[in-house]
Amino acid sequence: MPPMVCKTELYVRMAEVEETLKNQSEELKAQREWIYVVMKQIDKRFEEMGWRLDRFMFWSLELKVSASLLIATI
């Protein structure tokens, strides 16, 4: 093959690779945004679980104190 044909094919291939990389970059950005949304949801769930655990711990403490007072008065 003449050198000009090789150069042309090389430029075409380079353009294809650049386009592929651009598409992959856009896909990665979309995935990163999706992961960010999911992580925010997970954080919210952990905060809810922490709040529920706190409420349960206060409830169980109140129950223990009430039971202790009841036993002490008997």
C-alpha cells in the first residue's frame, strides 16, 4: 500500500478510537451520576435506620426504667 493510504487509514482509525473514547466517557459520566443518586438514597436509609435505632433504644430504656420502678414499688 502507498504511504498516503496507510496514513489515511490511520487517521480514520484514530478518529474512530477518539469517538469511542468520547462515548465511553459520556457513559461513565452517566454512571457516576447514577451512582451518586444511589449513594444519596443509601445515606438517607442509614439516617432513617439510625433514627429508628435511637427511638428503639429510648423506648427500651423507658421500658426498663418503668419496669424497675414497678418492681421497686411492689
